[in-house]
Amino acid sequence: MTYDDIKNHEYHTLTPAYGKDYTSKDSVEEALRSGKDFVIHVLGGRTYCSIRDFRANDALNVHYNKRTELAAFTLTEDGKI
């Protein structure tokens, strides 16, 4: 699965990649801003991604703290949080 498979969506559900977990929304935001990898979950599968794979106005919903909490972000026009 590639980003071409999901690029028509505006809302994305992510979890930290490689067994990583974050304990606060601030730490999730810092990881996104620094280009850390996440797993994107879509119908039909999942794949690795980072903030570079998304466009302006995309909404990123990131599960963290053992998937018990959700942080929501929307990318700005310049592709930043």
C-alpha cells in the first residue's frame, strides 16, 4: 500500500510506528513535527508514513498512551501542524 492509495482522504488515523508510544499530546506533536514514522490505518491495510506524506488541511488523528487517548491535528497551508 502506498500513499497513492489513500491520498484522496482528508482524515487519517495514525498510531506510533515500531512499537513506540507517547504519553502526551505534546510529545505526539513533537514527533510529527520532527518527521518520525507513524502507521496509517485505512480500509484494506496499513503502511508507514510521516508528516511529509500529507497535504495542507489534512486532519491527523493520532492514538497514543497505549491507544487510550487521541490527539487531533490539522495541517496548515504550508504542510505544518
